[in-house]
Amino acid sequence: MFIIVANVVGVGVLGLAHAFAKLGCWGSLTLGITLGGSLYSGILMTRMKCKVPKALVYADLGYEAYGNLGKAFITLFGYTYMSGICLSFQLTAALFLKEMTNGLCFFYCAIMICAIVLPLAQYRNFAEMTLIAVVGALSIIFPALLIVIEVAWNGRFQPVETEWFADSDFEAATVACMDVVFAMAGHVFFIEIMSEMKDPHEFRRSVHGAITFLSIVYIVISFVGYYYMGSAVLNPITHNLTNIAIRRWCCLFVLCHIIVAYVMAVMVLARGIEQVLFHRPHEDSKHASFSSRLSWLMLTSTIIFIGFLVSNVLPFVNDLLGFIGAMSGVTTTFVIPFLLAPVLLKDELSQVHIHVLYGIAITSCIIAITGIVSSVHRMSSSYESRSPFSC
């Protein structure tokens, strides 16, 4: 459960109140649908993994259902998602470090994040990361409490404008929806986590616990943030904290959480690339040969360096998260599982159930395409306000 929470909760939760400001009451509906869809998607993946115990990664389920085409499709979107979240973690971690250091140049903050993440990225499986996963999961609780208390306290003395139907243009509302979707993504890691468990059936309990936990955190921060700050709520919501000391403490804990999630994403992405390039069995960190350690160091260094470059070229948090959520978050969480289940679980599902799953997948594809177009357009417009490689 801690690994799921450390992986899923984090960057997205801090932008939910801002998404509500763009969506109004539709924010509640979007959050409810995505929470329910995320939970059911995780349950489907657990059932499919138990049905295909030899599946070690997400793409193996695609191969079992649709052959090489299915494997290639999931590999493409899975790696795109993992690459995207590595970029988003690099970007947001550098921004929070900049906040902590009282406005140190973003370029230097990004370099410092790379220096912190690279040594930790030498972990090679989730079992080795249990301790820091616990730290990552717990480190989001403290800032969440501080944010709720501080925002609610200061919001009592400020005039607030909230709307049932927000006056946002279609593009802004679409990107806000994608921000909510991004907060629910992370399922691309589930099969690998289950592959390292002695009993994959127990993963279902972990999914229930993790989704329950993040539901409470998401709902509280979303509603409290929007109720007390209204349309003035920012993304991330930590920008609304008026007490400098509280803001910096929040940034410190959130930074710890993001770094743990960043390390997990780098590890999974490097493991997949290693398998494609070297075609050798995976080794644990403790028992790896020198050549294996060296190649792993080169892979993780390359991934982190690319994250550094792209985070300086695209320093726009809202739009980047929206783009990742639309392109890969929707696909890996709300499309692929609903296309695989009717094939892998056909003996357990009714025809009506199968048609519903296909309908959800098609609807999600339409939403994803709309989100991609809106996010790309907004990113292109954002260059007018901030140039690449600037402070």
C-alpha cells in the first residue's frame, strides 16, 4: 500500500483545488468518476494478473490478450507515461526546491535535484525501496494537514468567490480535467509491483487501502482549498500559504515525497530500457556485477539528464501535467485495462459488462484526444510568459 501511495499521490493532489476553480461543480463530478474508475481499473488489473501469473510487466498482459500488437501498444504508452512523469517530477521537485531556497534560480535547483535523485536511483526493485516508500507515503500527510489548516484559517478572513459553474473557457476546463486524471494515474506500475509479491491476490487489499487513503486526501484538499480560496486558488496550492515558515515546511515534505516517486519512476523506466537493450535477466542491486552496475548508472543518468533538459524547456507545470494526463494517464488507467479485461476475463464477465467496459474505453479515448489538443495549444502559448532555461 505504501508503494502505491508513494507512487500515485503527490504532484496531482496539489493542483486539484485549482482544477475545481476552473470546473466548478463539475470538479466534484470529475473527481468522483476518476476515483471510482481508478479503483475499478486497479481491481481489474489485479484479476488479470492472477489470471496470467507469468505476466511480469504491464505489456505482458497486452501480449496475452492481443499478441505482439497489444504488447507494442502498451509498451509505447507505458514508456511514454513513465517518461512523462519523470519529467513532471523533475520539474515540480525543482520548483519546490526553489520555493524552499527563497527563489534560487530554477536552473540551479534542477541541477541539485538531479544530484539528489541519481544516487537513490540505483535501487533496482520495489522490495529494496520499502523503507523510502514508507517515508514517501507519510511525507504527504503532514503538508496536507498544514495546507488544510492554514488555508482554512486564512480563508475565513478573505472574501471568497465560488461558483457552481465556473466561467472558464473550454480549453482551460479540459486541461483542468486532465489534471484531475493525472492525479489518479500510476497503474502502469501495478503489474511490476504484483510480480514482486509472494501472493498477488493481496494486492487487491493494497489497492483498496491506497484508493481509500488518497480519496480522503484528495477530497479534503480539493473542497477545503476551493471553498476557502475560491477562484484565487493557485497551482500548486502551496502558493496560497501566506505564512512563509509553513510554506517552506510544506515544500520540504512535498519535495521528499516527489523525490521518492521520481526514484520509483526512474527505476521502472530504466528496468524496461535495460531489458530492451541488453536482453539479460534483471539483477538485484546487491548481487549485480560491475558491468551491470555501470550500465544501470548510465541508464539512470541519461533518464535524469533528459528530465533536466526537458524541465528547463517546458517549465509550465499545469500544462505539462495536463498533457501527460491526457496522452498517457488516461490511456494506461482508463483505456488499456478496459480493453484487456473483456479478453483475459471473458469467462468471468457477462456480455453487458463487456460492452460497458468497451464503452468506457472508447469514451476515455475521446477525452484523451481532446485533452492532448488543448494541452499542446496551452503549452505553445505559455512560451510568451516564460522562456526556456530561465530562472
